[in-house]
Amino acid sequence: LGVAAIAAVGSVRASIEAGLAHEGAALLGGDAELDFTYRFATHDERAWMEDTATQVSEIVDFRSMAVVDQERGLTQIKGVDAAYPLIGSVGLYPDMALADALGDHGGRPGAVMEQVLVDRMGLNVGDIFRLGTQEFHLSAVLTREPDSAAGGFALGPRTIVLTKSLENSSLLAPGTLYSTKYRLDLPEGSDLAQLESTANARFKDSGLRWTDARNGAPGVAEFVNRLGAFLVLVGLSGLAVGGVGVSAAVRAYLAGKTNVIATLRTLGADRATIFQTYFIQIGILSLFGITIGVILGGRMGYVLFYGQGSFWENPLDIVRVWEGGMSFHGGMLGVIAAMAWFAHSRKRHWLAVTDLIAPCVPTGLAAGRVGNFINGELWGR
């Protein structure tokens, strides 16, 4: 299990990193991004971007409160321009162009907002809400944000408006906290490393931060690296704990066969013959035990908790584990039953057996969560 976990972690990690590298521009929302804090780009900085790129998109990002009467909700505001998004498309409900959604609606600028914030504020499409001192018309619900992976950690649901619509909101006044991002659509074949070096040298000490398609979602990449290191540690723990458990089980089994081994030696059996005999026996018993444990534990738990009567109509479906359907509850009951049988058969105290099994629990839970991730389950909200 430990070796399999380490190999699986390495494979999954490599696949994710390859995907991040291949889709870097799509994740970032452009070939490169220049990031500034608490200010917009200067005239010289903006001129260099426009000379270097075929298209530039300016984004301003900050947190504020959406207000409806006395109701307030924290939101992560993204102010965009007409060029946004450079790559991909924004998903809206009802379906419409982003330019139409953010345009003028009865003298008020338009805005789009994620569903969770719409529900929290009790809004409907067409309602009015405030950001700062500016009123906005809710034109649509935001269902897809193409560059969300590059946005990093957000404390609130997303609201998108035009940056120019924020001019009368008092939210971008001097001293307020915001960041600006300039996405560049570069000519084909551009040398990203050289452009990064040029930008850092030309605008040294300006606070500029460069990101490009080579690492389009640095936050995701860092998370994958840390998760991979943790899961490798879990795999190594599984190797250690599993080795101790297997060793104890094999020693207990062989201790009960001491008389038989002595008899075989008396009859002339050599060490190799005895070793091969019990090696095969232990392998067969282990395989049999694992199979029975899986079926009687996880599978029967699934039948009892989630079968909904279908298995009683076709009992043979119970053994078709290759078609899916296992249950944590059944696996837990199977383990408890196996522990009870072991304690009784070996005349061990129940608490002593639980002390032996307890170190294996985190490894088992971690393996289960990896399985949930690979199978597309339990993603959360």
C-alpha cells in the first residue's frame, strides 16, 4: 500500500504539473501578467506593455461590501476593461455577452455576481445593489470565470464590473487597498524568460511582479507540491506501519506452527522447503483475507446503506465489485469485526488490539480521500 501510494502520488503530481505547464496561458488569462499593489501602471510602464504585446488587458482586484438596503455581503471585486478576457470566455446566466452585461442599464452600470452571493443578498437579476457609493444593476449571474485559478485566495464571492464604473464609488481613492494586473497577449514565439528579465531590469524597484504561462497558476502549483510531499510522507508512514503490522501477524502465525515446523525438520525437510511452504501459505491466506474483507466490509456496507433494494432483486450483483460501489461505513464495520475476532482468537485485550490498529487509521483515511479525489467525489463547494 505504501509503495503504491508513493508511486500514485508521483504519477498524479507529474500529470498535474504537466497540465499546468501546457495550459499555463489559459489559467493565467494571458501569455504574461504584470502585477502592481496599491497603484495603476505608470505611463512608461503601460507604453512598454503596449509596445511589447499585441493586446493588453487591465484588471483591478480588491475586496469590498455589496450593500442591499441594510444587508451587506463581502465580495471580491474585479474591475475589467473592454479587452477582458484575453483567453477564454465568461459564463453568464442568462446567457449574454459580458460587454452587454456590464454596459449601461437605465443610467446605472451593470455588474455580474456569483450565485452564492446573489442568494446570500436575496437578489434577483435586474435588482439594484451598491458598491461603495455607486449603484449597480445586477445583469446576470456569473457561472464561469476563465482566469479564476490565477486569482489566488479570495475571501468572498466574485463580482465583476467595468473599472471605469468604479470612478464614482470612492473604492479606488488614494490609500485604499487594491492590486492591478496587466495581462499581455504576446506575439507567437516570444521569449518569456527574456521579456521577464527586460521588464525587471527596466522597472527595477517599481514593485512589479511578473508571472507568465510557464507557471500560470503559481498558487495551484505550490498547493500540488505541498500536497504531494504530504502524501509521500503518508505513503512512507504506510510502509512503516504496514511493515510492523505484517511482521507481527506473520510472527504470530508462525509461532502457532512451531510444533509442525519441528516435526517437518525431524522428518528431513530443509529450511528452503519449510520457508517456501509457509511463504505460499501466508500469501494465500493474505489474499483470501483481503478479498473477504473487501466484500464483507466495504461491499456489504454499500449494499446495506445505499443498495436501495436493488441488490435483493439481483443478489449476484453484490459480488460485482468491478462495477463500483464501496462504503466507508461497511469498511469500518469490517475492520471492527476483524479486530474483535483477532482479539478473541489470540486472547488479547480489546484495547491492546485498538492500540495496534490506531496508527493505521490516518493512512487509511488519507488513501480513501485520494480515491475520492481521483474518482471526482467529495469536491466540496
